[in-house]
Amino acid sequence: MTDEIKNLLQDYMEAAVNLYGIIPLRKFLEIYNTQNEPVTEQELKELTDSINFDERHYDIIGEDEVYKTAEKTDFLDKTLTSEYLYCMGDWDDYIEMCDMQEGIDYYIPKRERFLRYKEEYFFEKSLEFIDVRAFLRNLPYLNQKDADDIAEEMQLELEMELGNDITHAVNGAVRLGLNPDDEAGLRTFCELLMNMNDGVRKHCYRGHTRKEIFSNIF
């Protein structure tokens, strides 16, 4: 395998983790091979064996690591998993995310768009995001940088959040400088954040937005 292919595979791994939070290696390989000259399972395994995951924000996890009674996990059944789902020392978040994702199809953008997600903080700036950012920029006690930082942090919080709960995001905004004593402002912010949440590409929906998921159901 050439260095060019190795680097491309690692770019795809970064992108997949950032877009989905968790993805089985089998599905990852399918996506990669659909969009590029195919590689084999063995070639992927050789690459992952050479990676120092201590230097990455993700790891490869098998069910035998999560459940004490599980049999040894086959390589392609292991998952690429973002570190926020296992870094707290237990597997509760990992298990909950797997349960939320079950039965949902993957959002798979075209190759060029997919690879944009290798950038850790890349996201699609929706009109709803711009509304949240504009509201924060207009608050008299926040400068533009702080307002933008809060808006982008909210985007990240909502990507990782399960379902439609924005509590952690609101608490995060307060921690970063949103005034909790401004009741009217806080109420407006929550309404804008709820609207924004519908358009965020969420890990629990395998890269789909809540709007996309529920428009397919009803």
C-alpha cells in the first residue's frame, strides 16, 4: 500500500469519526471502497495496526472490550469510536449511542464533501446556526470572538448530544459567558438553539439531521 493510500485512509477515518461518532469498520471500508480504488480488509488491518491511537481523538473498539461476556470481536465488526464516548472510564455513553443509532441509515455525502469532515471542527453552517451566532454577537456583554466561540461550541455539543436534549448545550453556553440572569435573552437563546438543533448533523442519527430523520418518518 502506498503512502498516498495510507494517508487517504486515515483522512477517511478522521472524517468518519467526526461525522458519525461511531462506525463499524465493515461500514467504513464499504464507504471508502465505494468512493475510491478499493483496499482489502487485510490492508486496512495492517494500517490500523501501525497507528498510535494514543495520539488520536478516536480508537478502535470491540464488543469484547465493552461486554465481559462477549466473544472475541472480528476485526470488521469493531468500531471506529470518538474518544468522548469512552474517555470517562465507562461504556455507558458508547452503549447509549449504539442504541440510538440502531436501524438508522448512514448519511454519506459525496467524496469531496465527506473528506471535509476530516477537519475536526468542520460543520455545515445552517441559517439556524447563523441566527444563533447573530443573536450572541448582539449581546452587549459579549465581544464577537466570544460570541462566535459559544456558537461553535454549541454546534459541537449538539452534534454529540443524544436526541433533542439541548440542556448540556445551554449549560455550556452559560459556562462560556452567556448571562443566566438575563431571563428574556436566555429564553430567546433556547428557542434559537432548538431551531438550530433540528439542522445539526448528529452522531446519534448517523450524520443525518433531526429534520431529515423525522421528515422520513412522518
